[in-house]
Amino acid sequence: MTVAVLASLAAGVCFAVAGVLQQRAAGARPDEESLSPRLLGHLVRDRMWRCGIGLAVLAYGFQSLALAFGPLSLVQPLIVTELVFAVPLSARLYRMRLGVREWFGTLAVASGLALALASARPHGGHPTSAGWLSWVLVVGATAALVGAALAVARLLPSGPWRASAVALAAGALMGTQSVLLAVTVEHLRDGVPAALAAWQTYALVVASVGGLLLIQSAFQQGPLAASMTVIDATEPVVAVTVGVLVFGEAVHSGWPVTAVTVTGLALVAAGIASLDSSPLVAALHGDQRARAAGTP
């Protein structure tokens, strides 16, 4: 259990620094590259961005180590503490100090996610049991949510709210990617040929590339506080929802467990709203845009 806790916290720190580096690189790109493959084409040549990707890979290694020694219900809530490291570090890089409002938003999202995940504790289920109709509904619902979020994003000016809208699309797609990953891993238990014969393996690749583009576009559109918080909140909610409705996973319910879960989700919503409406976060975005344009 000690290994699981330490590895989870290490994963959270690595994810935090990885997000900060990726957002700093993506935030320097012009708005017209948002949601375009050109954004990834330019970022892959950026050394800072590549370091961020490398740290993300290391973080997944720590996460795998943690899961080998502890349950998901322990590991996932600890990993979302990345927000407590990432948001202050991002502000520090731009020589800004978080105020009460920004600390409340950051801690509310991190603690709310940890509460919701720890209380619900999804378990069981059969990833390969879903039929074609279920998958059609999952893909359709994901496409609809991503499309709606991006449509809203296009109506908003560049800044925290637009970054959150794009991050919502990214989180929804990455939540579905997590589901596809679970199915692919299950097929791998029967050997590589079984995994290669399953359409979910190829859908996983497409979802991963699309998710990467959406995440970087969210980073490019606004400060880290407005994007990472929404991605971290949306991804597990989508994954757990699909797991329960499609795979037959069970979640803990009843009083007071459900009340704790709802309280956690309410804290997440309050934290995101607090950060997106924060003048300091808006000023942080303005500073990023000014640096990208080469002005003091």
C-alpha cells in the first residue's frame, strides 16, 4: 500500500509538470492553429513540449506501478492531486500569485474529484460484454458531446471559458479512450492476434490522436487552470458512466455514500466556475498571449 501511495503521488507530480510544460508550449501558438493538425505539427518540434510528453509517459509508468500494488479506488483520487501542483506552478512560471479565489477553485476541484471517485469506487464489470448497439450509443453520445462542446467553444472568445469548453470535448473523448483501452487490455489477455482482430484497438488509436489534439487545443486557448481542471473532471465521469451503463460495473450507493459523491461533484463544478471567472486567471491568459506575440 505504501508503494501504491508513493507511486500515485509521483504520477500526480509528473502529470502536473507535464501539463504545465505542454500548456506553456501550446499557449505560445496562434489561435488559428487551434483544433488543427498544424498545432501538433509545430508542437512536436518544440523541445519543451516533447519534455512534457516524456514526463506524461513517465507518469503513466508510475500509475501502472501504483495499480499493481493498490486498488483503482485509492490510486485515482491520489493522482488527481496533480491539480494542487500544476495550477500554482503554472502561475509561478508567469510570476503571478494565486489568491483566495484561485486556491479555493483549485482545491475544490481536486478534493471534489477525490471525494467523488473514492466514494463511488466503481468495480467489477465485463469490458468485452458490450454488444454493437451499446457501442453505437457510446460512440454517438461521445460524438454529440464533443461536437456540442466545440460548437459552444467557437461562440466564445479566446480565454478561460473557451479553454474549458474545448477541455470538455477533450475530457469526453479521453474518457471514451479509457474505455477503449480497458477493452483492448482485456483482448490482450487472449493474445496479440485477438487484440488486432478487435475494432476497439484501432478506435483506441484514433481516439488517442484526437484526444491529444483536443487537449493541446484546450491548452492553447487559455491558462492551465481553465483546461486541466475540466479535463480531469470530465474524463473519469465519462469513463465511469460508460463502465456502469455498458460494462455492468457497480458503484457504491446509498446514504451517506451518494451524498458524498454528489457533494464531490458539486465542489468540482464550483471550483471550475470559480477559476474560469477569476480575474487573475484571465490576466494570466492575457500575459500568455502577450508573451506569444512577443510584447512585454
